[in-house]
Amino acid sequence: AAKAAGRRTSRFFEPAMEAEVRARRVLETDLRQAITDGGFEVYYQPCLSLQDNSITGCEALLRWRHPQRGMISPADFIPIAEETGLINQLGEWVLTTACREAATWPDHVKLAVNVSPVQFKSGTLALKVITALAASGLAASRLELEITEAVLIRDDDAALAILHQLRDIGVRIALDDFGTGYSSLSYLQRFPFDKIKIDRCFVTDLASPEGSSSIVQAVVNIAADRRMTTTAEGVETEQQRELLRALGCSEMQGYLFSPPKPAADIRPLLTTHRQDPLAARPARKRKP
Ligand code: C2E
Ligand code: MG
Ligand code: MG
Ligand code: MG
């Protein structure tokens, strides 16, 4: 039976794996090409105060416009960029581009940039942040770096040292996708975050009978205790917004107000709809 299974493996699974490896290699080549050709764009998604609906900041989200395959989702190419180390170049480009853009926004609007664990551990992140801030003229206090729990597991002391280095520069640190992966409440105690981003899965599940409102409430309470703010990700309905506000969550992000959009489409929102952007927002589409 083992022999038969072994043969079956080689006949059916190996070719599939080979095809996958080949597809990845092609994507890797295309990625390198896109980095030299400028095939990327940064989109921005506004983040709103749940108290007064004002836009408090925008998150930079990377987009790859592939010449043949069209728009490729970050979920599909960031892992390859991480494995190949290309994320370091790509991440530096996002940081520089987004800081330059944000420097043209009203002063009260912050910028959030996602940082991969690979960049975080590269040893050059702090220097790149300082360089991007200096080149753009953006105040350090207006930049927020989003990191995930993946950077915290294993080498606690090293991660803590980097976080303090970044804080000394004056940038803010947000813990992204909180509640997924290897989440541990002890992280909130050990590491100096300014903000917790509550993952979309808890927001989606908020209104169901056995829903996640008690979890969200607990996270909001812990955050308030430790003087951190909370942002709910993936808010798509008025009901979710109302519940989140009632639970004391500070900010929201999601298709309800706006999907990520090119800089030119976001810029007018930041200056005109300062008072109540939700009241003033255009008719909503289902997908970005
Ligand atoms: P993330 O940082 O957690 O970003 C939030 C994701 O949720 C974005 O997906 C955003 O478009 C999506 N989103 C926002 N509002 C809604 C909503 O109401 N409903 C739904 N269904 N989705 C919503 P996106 O842009 O595809 O990015 C996916 C992930 O890729 C990001 O998750 C982040 O982890 C990573 N990523 C994106 N840009 C960068 C980057 O420049 N550097 C690094 N290292 N990672 C990036
Ligand atoms: Mg993020
Ligand atoms: Mg997130
Ligand atoms: Mg996410």
C-alpha cells in the first residue's frame, strides 16, 4: 500500500508541485522586472474617527499592475517578495513614495505604512525610515508603521530593541491584524504599541448572535488601559460602524467609507470632507 501511495504521489502530486514552483519562478522574474520598470503603484485607504467621522489618516497599500495579468493582489506577491528578499527594495519604495505623498496632505492626516517582518529584521529599517522622512519633509509624528505579530514571535529582545529604536525616531507603531495568527495578549503588555488594528474577521462577525463583540470589547478595554488606540479593519456596514462606536473603538477603516484608491482620488477627500466624510461620501459600490 505504501509503495502504491508513493507511486501515486509521484504521478499526480509532483507535477502539480513542479508547476507551482515554475509559476513562482516566473512571478519572481516578473517582480524583479517590475521593480526596475516601475510597475507598482501605492493606493491609499482613509481611516476615520468613530467619534466625529473625520479622516485621521490613510494606509498605504501596494498595487502591482502586471503587464499581462492585470492587477495582482499583494496577498499573491508579497510572500514571494519576502522569500526572495525583494520586499526590502519594494518596501523602501513604498515608504519613500508614500511619505512624499503624505507630505502634501493637511497636517492632521497621518500616514500608515505596512512593514514586512523581513524588513523589520533587516537591520536597516530605522535608517530607511529616517531617510524617507528627511527626503519628504514629513514629520515623524505623522508616520505610523504597521507590523504584524509575526515579528514578535521568537526573538523578543531583538524585536523590542527595534521597536524602541523606531519610537525614538518619533514614529508611531501599530499592531496589524490583531487577533489572527499567533496573537497573544502578553504582546500588548510587553511591546510599546500606539495602536491595535482589530482584524476584519472580528468586524465581519460582530453582529451575529454568537458574535465577536465581547472579544472586540476586551481588546478595546485593554487598549484603553494601556493608552493605545484601536482601529477596526474591514468595516462594510452602518451596523458594524454603530456597534464599534458603541464598544468604544477609536477608528474605522473599510469599504463603508472608501476602498483603497490612487493618491489623486484620495487627495480631494482629505481637504474637502473634513467635517463629516460619511455624510458627504458618494454612493457606495460593493467592490473596489
Ligand atoms: P492589511 O495591512 O491588513 O490591509 C488591509 C487589507 O484589507 C487591504 O487589502 C485592504 O484593501 C483590505 N480592505 C480594506 N477595507 C476592506 C473592507 O471593508 N472589506 C474587505 N473585504 N477588505 C478590505 P490589500 O490591499 O489587498 O492588502 C492585503 C495585505 O497585503 C495587507 O493587509 C498587508 O498585509 C499586505 N500589504 C499591502 N501593501 C503592503 C506593503 O506596502 N508592504 C507590505 N509589507 N505589505 C503590504
Ligand atoms: Mg495594514
Ligand atoms: Mg490589517
Ligand atoms: Mg490584513
